[in-house]
Amino acid sequence: MRSGLEKNFLKVAALAGIVTLLIQFTELVFIFSWLGTASAPRSGVVSGMGALTYAVFILGFWRIGGLFSNYLMRRASILLIAVHLALYGSSLLISVAPHLNFSERGVLGVLILGAAGITFGISVLRISSRLGSLATAVGTLEIFADAMLILSSLVPPVLLIFIIVNVPLYLIASLLLWRAAGHVH
């Protein structure tokens, strides 16, 4: 019975990855449509749904870390979720109280998120011998994307590369979670 629940959870986490990608794309369109205005309204509901689906998505990798005794993946997964939720919380706080200035904390958050993502990418590469080329692709894309995220704190246009790379990254990572569900016995 337990293995059936684990398989189903990994499949739900895979679907959560695709939903997260769709929500993030929706948020980007929403944000860019308000560029140049005095105050860009934010949708707390959409952002909250994005944070929740992201957490479920990454918890799938936390579970894979347990299945394959990859403790680096388990720690990096929890760190990614914690930093992502902290950034979501500060974003929500700014939307409620726009007079607060979190620009320095935002840059620090991006640097920490990038470092956690690179660590996560390394941990995914460590399971590539068991999960094949999908794990290699996810690990490599994760490291590249998060390097671009860190670099975007110095050169903001590089953020566009990070956004573009995230599309195949989320799709391939979702496939990896789905494939990992087949390894649960």
C-alpha cells in the first residue's frame, strides 16, 4: 500500500511541476502587462497557488532523495522550498505595504535561491546513473538556470535567459518525477 501512495505522490508532484510552470507564466504575463505603471497590482491568490504547487513539485524530489538515499537532494529540496516561500512572503508583504523596501533582501534572496538551485542540480546529477539521461538533463539545466539567476543580480537582462531555460527545465523535471514513480516498488 505504501509504495502505491509513493507512486501516486510522485505523479502528483510531476503534475504540480507543470501547473507551477503555467502559474509562473501567468504571473509573468500579469507583471509585464503592468510595467510602466505607478503600481503594479499583484494577485496573492495566484502567487499563493504558485508557491503551493512549487512546494509539492519540489517535495517530489525530496521523496526521490529518500528513495535513492540522496541526502543532498533532500536538504537542497527543503532549502529551495524555504527560500521560495520566504521570497513569496516578502513579495506578498510588499504588495500589502508598498512603502517597505526589500530590494537588498530581494538580491540576497535571489543569490541564496540560485545557490540552493545549483546544489539541487548537483544532487540531481548524482542520481543520473539510476534515472538516466532525464536526470542528467534536469541537473545540467538546473545548474545553468541558477547560474543565470545569480548572474541576473549583476546583469538584469540575463534574467530572460533564466526564464526561458525554466520552461524545458520544469517539463523535463516533471517527466523525471513521473519516471521515478516507476522505480518505486
